[in-house]
Amino acid sequence: MESAWQLFLRQLASPDLQFTHDDVCGWSADEFEALTAAGLISEMALATRVVCDVCEADHWERVRWSEDGKRAYIVCPEAGIVDLDLERLRQWKCCLQQFAGRISKALGRGEVRPVPASRLWFLGRHRTAGHNPHFFLAAIGPDELPTTIKAVRQAYGRVTAMLFVPFPSPTSTEDGKLRMVDVGKAASLQDGQIAVDLEFIEEQFGDSGALRVSAKQPPKPLKEHRRAILRTYMEGHQIHNMQALGTHLGIEASILHAMIRGDTSKYGDTRLETMLRRIGCSQAKWDGGPKPIRRS
Ligand SMILES: [Zn+2]
């Protein structure tokens, strides 16, 4: 089952930014508290429409109120007058501006500027992988991507940028100058705080040969191969980002990224062996790739 945090992220891609009481009912108290404490959702006025939960038809009905304003009910074509539990009329909305601010803060900034387009924010710049890219957040669906990229370009020109979007996306466009990243892969919610996986972000830029070439880095196919191994493991264990994987394996996410890169200055052989044993992957498989790598 998806967590409240994932549902929140998914909702950002939808034109409807609200959660009904029926939606929220499925969340644990902790999840609800975490989203509320981070200011990512806030309660709105009571709903004026609600789904009938008495008959089979799943129809929406207008909420009507008794003359004294104390009793709410709907009229179901089948069951007639159905009294409503007032709790069911509570609803919450996603606070986009707040979310943008939290991500910006996690990047070490905090300045958030709406870009003249709906649901698009500039989050500031953050030095990473030898670059100083512009960061943006767009609460949009995949079909709105082309117009959103255009809006970024109109406002900021052809800058090197990372655009967070709430869905899996093609990673880069325009010769790698604009990188798109699923915000759910880069950010996580822990104890009411948004954390951003800076290593992961760095990798998005570090991967591009045009942007940075480091002698330490193995060629891209091997990194992709290793990342795919971890991804497969994560999918099998309902782990949603590298930070959570780190917690799960008892290894810092930055070390996991170093293992992907093969940067042995950050970890020892034993540590890698232990990690591979935990995820059930042999050393040979880890070092293999789409094409076998031969050392002579
Ligand atoms: Zn009904």
C-alpha cells in the first residue's frame, strides 16, 4: 500500500489538490501527523459534496444541512435521507508553496519564487557536482511538462537546471542542461522534516559526461547496472528511495552512492561484501554490467 507521503506526492500531479476524510482515513496517525507537522497539508472548510456510502452506486451528493445547522445529510435516490457523520466532511488541501519552501530549505536555501506559470517554483541554486544549477519544482502532470519547461526557459533562459516533478520522468532534455527528477526519488519525509538526497542529486549531474568527467567514476553502464540491482531490491522490499534503503541496510545513503560509483575511498571491501550479502547479490554480478568488463 502506498504511504501517505507517496499519496501526497502523487496528488501533486493531479489538478485536484484535496484529500477527503475518506482518503485520510486509510493513513496511520503518524503519517497524518508527519504531513501536518511539516505543513504539507492543511484543513479546509467542510466538504459540500460527499460520496454516498449507504447504497452501492458510489454517487456524489450535495451535503444538505438541517435548519439548526447541526445535522448534515444527503438524499440518496435509493436509501432516501442519509445522515452524515460530520467527521466525514473534513477535508485537507496540499500546501504547495510550503512544500516548495521545505525542499528549498533542504537544499540549503529557503528562497522560493513562483515562476509565472501555475504550480511552478524556483527553489534557488545549490552547488553540486561542480555546477551551480537552478532548482525548480513543478506540481504538474506529465502532459504539462512541455509547457512547464517552456515557462522555465522564458523566465530564466537556458540555464543548467534541475526540475523536480511528481512522476517518473525522462531524465534530461536539451543536451542535459535541464534534468528532470521524480521528487519522490530525491526527497523524503522523516519526523515531519523534508530531507533531500544530495548525493542522488549530485549523481544526476555527475552522470553527464558533458557536465563533469572524473577519473574516479566508472563508465555509466556499470553505474546504471548497479543502480538497477539496488532498484530491483528496493522494489521487492517496498523501499522508496536511497535514504530509506540506507536506513534499511544500516549504511548511509552517501556510502551507497559511493558504492555505485565504485569510489572505494569511502568504504572498505568488508562493508561492500556485507551490503551485497544483505541484498543477495554476488560480487561478480555487482561488477558485471550490460557488457562484461574485462581488466587486463
Ligand atoms: Zn446512495
